[in-house]
Amino acid sequence: MQIAANVVIALVALIHVYILVLEMFLWTTPTGLRAFGLTPEKAADSKVLAANQGLYNGFLAAGLLWGLSLGAAGTGVKVFFLLCVLVAGLYGAATASRRILYVQALPAAIGLALIVLGR
């Protein structure tokens, strides 16, 4: 179960690295516009806010990778950052897009469940 949890945690971290790239570097490109359903005008107006949001997603990824690097001693770190991702995903699903529930919150919840089942 530990291996499955770590695979899911790594996947969640990679998702957040990808979100960082989308929000910080691709926000106003066709890829970013498509991913977030934005018009070029709206993307241009929100570019700075998106970059800040991307940075926070990078911190979530860094925390998860840090937890993974600690091995068994990193369980608390992994749980903390998965909970952060879960809360962010639930908030995003409630306020921005229902899709965030499946892309962000659900994988975090699965990772947490696997950690609990592996104990």
C-alpha cells in the first residue's frame, strides 16, 4: 500500500508542476487559454494573478516531493500537503470549476486514503 500511496503522491505532485507551468508560463498561450477556458483579453488581465497562483501550486508540488524524499519519516509531511491540495481542490471546485474536484481534490483524497490504509 505504501508504494501505491507514493505513486499517487508523485502523480499529484506532477499535476501541480503542470499547473504551475500552465499558470506561470502558458497562461496567455493557446494551451493556457484552452485549459482554463479564457479569452485572450481575460488572460492578459489576469496574467499576474495566475502567475502567483502557479507559484502556490509549485509549493504544493515541492512539499509533496519533499515528503516523498523523506521516505517513511515523511508521512506527516505528505499528509499535510495532501490535505492542503484537498482543501484547495474543494474550494476551487466550489468557486471556479467543478472539474477541479476531479483533477485536484480526488487524487489527493486517494493519496490520503492509501496512506491511512497502509498504516
